[in-house]
Amino acid sequence: MVVVMKKGAAEGDIQHVIDFIHQFGLKTHLSKGRERTIIGVIGEKSKLEKDQISVLRGVSKVYNILQPFKLVSREFQSENSVIQVNDVAIGGGTPVIFAGPCSVENERQILDTAWMVKEFGAKILRGGAFKPRTSPYSFQGLGLEGLKLLKKAREETGLSIVTEVMDPADVELISEYADILQVGSRSMQNFNLLKAVGRTRKPVLLKRGMSATLTELLMSAEYIMSEGNPNIILCERGIRTFVEYSRNTLDLNIVPAVQKISHLPIIVDPSHGTGRSDLVAPLSLAAIAVGADGLMVEVHPKPELALSDANQSLNAEQFGELMRKVIQLIGWRKMHAESHVTV
Ligand code: PEP
Ligand code: MN
């Protein structure tokens, strides 16, 4: 249920509505927009009738959100959420590029990659320290040592860091090192992990499960937001289909589909989405063209030596070439958006 307050409603009236709802054992989520304040009611809706709230002072209207996800829906918040990560805004109209190796391997590798991706225009450095690998015999990541190397890369280059958290018990530790907590595809429905990252206020990069529907993705985001953390960035990273020529099928349909029904930003990972370095550039451009709020691209100084995801990693030259096109396309997209408004 959503309570829309009247324009300019008094603080005291807003607080009274919140206190009233809490009496019924329900939680609230406050959203202060430019125009109005909206209060989301979280919990079993049978506990409270709409009419009990609509009579309170300062209330404009009360309505039920029909979709199963509430706080993340556009019905709840019509304006786009813009997630601020240090000096970078994600979802604010300019696509943001996340780039870096699949895994942090050693100091030289991560520092060289960080400087290189920064030079070409990336704003966020990615790198796995705790790696979810299909085989227990594959490289599992450097763990804490990897986090320390990421911190060093941030200190030297000023790039913000995104790295994966797999275990709720690691959330606190990884939060000390990362600017964005990544919840990987395999963890999208690890509800204890979602609640744990939801209890922080760190931005969360929530990757779509490889067979998750749009509703399931948004329900996972709802878990995070219902714990109090509104800083969520969604990520399309390809789904499992019958095709055999690529690792996954990048579902670009989901970008405008999400943007229609949710206010959260969505970025695209064409590296895991294709699994092939030769497909990364065309799909990156397609993602920007379709309206993605950013890209996450795997880059390695020597892809042939990468300890994970060698086949899908771009080298410096390939990444530089891609970035030149991406920057042009971003310029075109902005021009188009502006001309659209004036038509
Ligand atoms: C990753 O981005 O490091 C990763 C493991 O991707 P995914 O969770 O999408 O497989
Ligand atoms: Mn990878």
C-alpha cells in the first residue's frame, strides 16, 4: 500500500501517519520526491484498511500497488533513482562504464588494468576477490588479499570499486573495501545475502540470475530495499538458452522493460552475457543504444593468461577501441534525448 501525502504536507502530519502505521506492526518506507512525500507500507496489508489512513490529516490518496514488487516499482516512485557512488551518478542519464578483470590476480595486474580502464573513460573498477566458480578446482580468488589490492588501486587511481560478496558473513568486511557490493547471478535468490546487503547503505549491484524472470529480479531488489537500502543498481548479464555459440543470451529486452516498471537503474554486462570477446563490443553498443544506464566489461592486460574468463576478456587495445565508440554513442544518445524533448 502507498500513501501519497498532499503537496507541502507538514512534517508533523507525515510523522503522525508513519506512527499510526507502525502501531499495526507494519513497517514504512519514506520517499521524499521533489513534489510530494510518499509513504510505502510494508507488511501484511490485511492488518490495515486504506480508509483508516485516508482520513488522516495531510493524506492525499492511498492506493494498493498491484505488482508483487512495491518499493522498487514506478508506481511507488515515478522519478528515476540515481545512485551516487562517490563522484559518479548511476541512472542520471549518462551511462557509466564499469571495467576490470574478472578476478584480481596480483598487484601488477590490477594496478595496470585500473590505470588502463581509467585512461579510456571507465569510472568504476571491477574485480573479483571472492569468486563463485562452477568448479571447486578452479581459481577461487585471492580473498582478503584481493580486497587489499583493490583498495590500493582505488587509492592510486581514484576509481570506485565494485566486488562480489557471496556470503552474508562477509558483508561487513567487504563493505570496508568496496564502494559497491556485487551480488552475483548465482546469489540473486540468496535471500539471507539480500537481507544482509539491505541492512547496509552501500550501493548494491544486483546481477540477474541466469534463469530469473524480470519479476524475480525485481523481487530480489525488493528484498534489499525493504531492509532499508534504496541504493540498488540492476544488471543484465545474459540468460541460459538453447544457443550453443555463446555462453549466454544477452537479454537486452529487459532494459526498456525494467525502465518502464521500475525506477532503478539497470546496466548491462556483455562479457558474461556472451562469453566471447569478439561479441563484447557489438553487444556493448547495442546495450547503450537500447538505453542502459551503464556497462560492465571484463578487461585484462593479457587475456590469454587470465585465471578466469579468459575467453570473454578484452585487452587494452580492444577496450580502447570499444570506449571510443561507446563515448560517441553516448553523445548521440544525449543529443537524441534532447531533440526528443523539443519535438
Ligand atoms: C562476475 O561479474 O564476476 C560474475 C561472476 O558474473 P555473474 O555473477 O554474472 O556470473
Ligand atoms: Mn567473470
